[in-house]
Amino acid sequence: VVGGHQFERRAGRAIPARVLDRATIEAALGRLELLAPIEQGFVAYSRGETVVPPVGELLFDDPPGDAHIKCGYIRGGEHFVVKIATGFYRNAGLGLPGNSGLMLLFSQRTGMLEYVLLEEGHLTNVRTALAGAVAARWLGPARVDRIAIFGTGLMARMQLEYLARVTPCRDVIVWGRRQDAVDACGADMRRAGYTVETTLDPARAAATANLLVTTTAATSPILLASHVQPGTHITAMGSDTPDKHELDVQLAGRADVYVADSIGQCAERGELHHALAAGTRSRDRVVELGQVIAERAPGRTAASQISIADLTGVAVQDIQIARCVVDAIRRRAATD
Amino acid sequence: VVGGHQFERRAGRAIPARVLDRATIEAALGRLELLAPIEQGFVAYSRGETVVPPVGELLFDDPPGDAHIKCGYIRGGEHFVVKIATGFYRNAGLGLPGNSGLMLLFSQRTGMLEYVLLEEGHLTNVRTALAGAVAARWLGPARVDRIAIFGTGLMARMQLEYLARVTPCRDVIVWGRRQDAVDACGADMRRAGYTVETTLDPARAAATANLLVTTTAATSPILLASHVQPGTHITAMGSDTPDKHELDVQLAGRADVYVADSIGQCAERGELHHALAAGTRSRDRVVELGQVIAERAPGRTAASQISIADLTGVAVQDIQIARCVVDAIRRRAATD
């Protein structure tokens, strides 16, 4: 042979990547305060300090599922991150979780793969729940009377769990399409000390709460403009593909404050996508969450306003959570 | 807490992904005949049996580098594949290889991550070299008098090495920009039993050979139409970003046969990209390698023709090599 392999060796050997399993990642997570790093990530993104290409997507028909590839970096940082997250909704029937995935950290200086985080979708879930808490912190009503959660899956539970970091409210109404699903979700929430009402009527959920979170995979709107009371904040986080759709376009149009995690990404795969298509909202009536956090754009300016946070999930959240986990593990290793 | 994590556990635990290190992958590779699977991959791709989204790309300025994310699947197959490959050309100064990367196999039925191949860019190198051999097999002259390799890096050596699977020719001329680089590359090739001439003049290399392979990161053309003799085949594999460019647009225009690994991808980031922009070649004068292999498009039809294979690297090659490696490791495990 010519010696391609030998040359490859002579050219230098890579330092093998470090593989972190889920237990190691969860242990590190437990010691971390992540709200501030996620907020800083949104700010860096909206300031243009990040490089975040469009989301890569693979769709599957039978069984239905999707894979999203998000990648990017903060300029001048140590790593760039590639995150793959999958969602296959029929997995429950196989005794498997609906989500999977991993995060990868490469050096910005050498391109070498340094860390493989076998997080199985957990870090995506956590950073998604944290984004909901960040949105509620910056846009939620001053006094949350009641929380309404639309959806009965894992993210419904995690959104409520992480909201406890930003509001003392422990009164919740859960909406779902099926009684057994709202019952099971409500039972989990009661066990955690919440006062829980369940309903199959979205109007009822919206009428009794002023902090609403939609966490469904709906492809036609659940929440209408007529459902929502003045003074309400809505975080819509279900939509992450162009066909998903939770908020009626009239509601998206009428909101006093409309905040996207990424205007570009929401225009392609968030609620904004549908509102732009319907002509009920234009891009110049949307600001980014990072601008609100940096106080470069107004959030809620009056108690009676209706605000919407349209969250599709941006790679900068993956960058921030992956970085925090790896830093925590490195600090631990250094002190051991 | 509400029990997001507990619910996540109740919803089923994932089977942990199997992590394969480089030594395991190299051992499996040594036992595999990969030319046929790579050919079948090109055929499946050109028949539309695959789903291959556009390449994801991250570019870096200082130090210069790039990361490419390729993903896709063959419909009805077991897995989908995500491959990340990086190239940072200044790594040699740090004693590190210029390339890194990994391949990931997920279930098409559940989205679960099943295999992490820590191949450090090696499988990308091998499948790229195999594609060069496939192109030479289907498009090369019936009798190869001499091989000209343009470039002096790892891929220059690997292309020659893998060409030995499809031609008995052991006479080679190596072109490079620097004498020390062609000397080192030539020495490796001589050690492997080749008769080697080195040159800094591309016209000399092209004039004395009838199977040419360009493996550079050039951003302005190395090879001109006037350099190339009738009866020559050229495989251009250096270009994988829109700014890379190895073949003069007149040469791309005049070739009798122009074959792309992927017309869509070459139109964006191959030599075809430049020829289309210059108007020297149109899309209807290009066929795909998979069509030639399936004999649905003619390749070379006369000994005096000039043919070009424009290879940018398609995810289906990653799918095929990753699948073969994993299958070999599973077979091994089953018989142990």
C-alpha cells in the first residue's frame, strides 16, 4: 500500500474524544444554575455574536418521526456544538421514550471532536424547559394567578417544573385531548404539590389562567384569540416544524408583544410562520427574546397587554447547556 | 418537583448507544470489500431511493476551517446516518491531523441513537478514496498508462492507494506547489512500489498521464483545458465548498462526459458550480455517477473522449460505509 494510513498516523494522532454517559450528565446538571447562561445565550444570539446555520431536518413517514440537527458557535468561544434531536411519537407503544439525541462539542481552533454527550434528548428537554422559564420571567404577568399548560406529555410536566424557578404560583390547569392523559398529567402535578384542574376545553383553560404554555404537536390551532384574557402571557413551544401550529393566526396578530427566540427560525418553523403567511403579523412587529433580556427591545409595558413568546429552540441554547455541563465535569475532575 | 424526570423514566428508558472506537472500526474495515456497497449507494441515490438533505456547513476564519454535516437514509433501511467531518488546515503545525469527525447511526423506526462511530475522519477519507476508485472504474481509460495525482496531502496518497483496486498501473506523476511536499509524497509512493515522477508544473503532469485525480484545496483552477490530452479521465475531488475550484471552466465545458456524484450538490459546491456560473456547461450536459453505474446513462463511449468525475461527497457514501462497518462488527459479535 502507498501508505495513506501510515501518513495519516505521521500527520498526528487525534486525542480521543471523551464520551459522557447520561448518568454523568445528569449528575453534573443537578449542580448547575442554568437560567442565567440560557439568558446570556439568547442575548449573544440576538446581538449577532453567534454563528447559527439553518436547522437541518430529516422527516420520516412510517412510523412518523423527525430528526433535527442544530449547530453553531459563539464567536471567540472554545467549542462549536452539533446537536441531533429526534422525536418519534409512536415509541411509547414500544416502551421507548419519544425523544433521543446527543450533543457534540468540537474545538473551534482545531475542529477536533472533544466531547460526546450521550444525553438521549434530556439536555434538549431541559434547555427547552429553561427557555420557557426565561420567557415567563421576562414576559409573564407581574402576578401569575394561575398557570395553564396545554399538552400532557413530558414537556408539559417539565415546563411546569421549571416555571417554579421564576414564579411562586402553584395553581395549574391542564388541557389535553384525552381524559386519561390529563388525569395522568394532573396526578403527577398534584404529587408535586400543585393545585390542579384538568379540562378538555381550551377556552376554559385560557379563561382561568394568565400564564399559558402550549406544549403540543398540534398541526391546527388549539388556542384562539377569543379564548385569551387581557394581561395574559402565552409561551408557544410546540411548533418546531413548518406544519406544526398551536396558536390561531388572529391571536398571533393581535398580541401586543410578540417575541421570538429567533425571528429567522420562527418565520420558517414557529407560530410566526403561519401568521406571516396569513398576513396577520409582519416581521417588523416581532422582537427577539435576547433583545428583551438585553433591554434593547420593550417587553410587556402594561399589565393589560397580551404577550406571546414563540420558541422553536435555537442552537445557542444547546451550546450553552452543553458548555455548562462540560465545564462542570471538568471542574469536578480538576478538584478530585 | 413535578416529576418531569420521573415521567421521562416511566416513559421508557433508551437502550444506551454503542460507542465504537477507532481501533475497532479500523479492524472491521480491514475485513471489508467496500467498492460494491459504495457503487450500490450511488445507484440508490441517483434512483431517488435515498433522502439526503442539503449539506450543513459551519465555516471558521481564524484559524481557517470548516465543518460539514451530511445526513440521510435509504428508504426502507434500518438506520439513518449523520456524519460530521471537519477540516482545519493549520493543524499540522500543532501536531494534529487536519481532519476529524464521527458518524452516528440512528434507527429509522424509533429515532434512537444506536451507534457512535468515533472514526476521527478516517471513514470519510476511506469512502472518499473509494469514490475515486469507483469513478476510475466506470470512467477511466481502458488502459491507464500513467496516473497523475494533483496534491500532496493525505487524500493524494489514499486516492492512489485505492486506485490499485481498479487498475494495475503503478506509474505515477505527482504535482504539488512545493518541492518538499512532492518529494515527501513521492517517497511514500515509491516505498509502496510505484514508479514516481514529481513536478511543480501541472501541464507536465497532465501531458504524461491519462488518469488524473485532483485532491487539492485550491480556490483557483490548477488544470486548464489546454493541459489535458484526448482520452483522459479526470476525477476532481478537492472541491466541497462553493469557493474551492480545481478545474478551469473551459475544461469543464469541453469534456465529452461530465459525471457528478450528485448534480444538485455539485451545482452548489463542486466544479460544476463554477462551470454553471461561467455558462460553459449546463445541467442537461451532466449525468450522475449512479446513473452510469446502473447503465442508465452512458459513460465513456470512445477512447479519445475526455471525461470528468466531479465528486463532492454525498451522505449516501457515509451511510454505506457506516452500515458495512456496523454490520461487520455485529457479525463478529454474533460468531464470537
